[in-house]
Amino acid sequence: MRGFMRLTSFTDYGLRMLMKMASTPGQALSTAEFAEEFQLSRHHLTKIMQKLAREGIVETRRGIGGGAVLAKAPAKIRLGELIALLEEGQPLVECFDQEGNHCTLDGRCKLKKQLRHAEQVFLRDLNRTTLADIALPSPTTPRK
């Protein structure tokens, strides 16, 4: 069965950066390093990092040896909360968007309630997982 939900690339790359940071505790990683690894624009990754810093997920350091580190232990960072944070402002469907809702069925449609419930269940289920659970293997940890 194929999945129905698609996360934005903003969330996808935000999670990738966080998984890498969780695997290298205390080591500051720069957006330039992430850009090289992911073959992406540094500008795009900087926007993601700024959001994570504003929300207290990461701390950024300037200067030589600068970059970003996790602001709290990976075991204290819930996956559902991360996804809700990174997907903020990206409604699942048009009718969830207060300003951009042009659906002609709004007010008569019973689907909206079901989708809102499914979204809550999805995030609640993901909150059973922490960043520690999905961290990449440490570079010094042998592969199984």
C-alpha cells in the first residue's frame, strides 16, 4: 500500500539535518556541510535552520568551528512535534487554510472533519518516536 501523505521538502531536509545532528552530539554542523551532503542550496537549508533555532530546537554558533547543535537531548524531541513545527503553514488540504480556502464545498463537506482527525492521529502516533530513535548511526558505530 502506498502512503497518502507527502511532507514538504522543508520538513524532509529539516528532519535529515536533525537526524545527523543527533548522531554527532555536541559537534557543530554548518549549513554548508549539509548543503554539500544533500546537494542542495545553502540558502534553502539556512531557512530551515533559522526556523529550528527560533523554535529552540537547535542552537547556532558563529565563527570558526561554528554551526548548529541540538539545544536539548534527542530523546526529549518528539517526531510528531517536529513535523507539526516544520509543516506549520502548510495545510494538508485547501480547506484547512484559513486565508486560501476557496473550496465551494466548505460548510457542507464531511471530509474535513475526517482529515483533521487523521492528521491528529498521525502526529500523535509519530510523537511516540523521538529524534533519538531515528538518529543516524554514529560515524564510529559499525553497521549491522
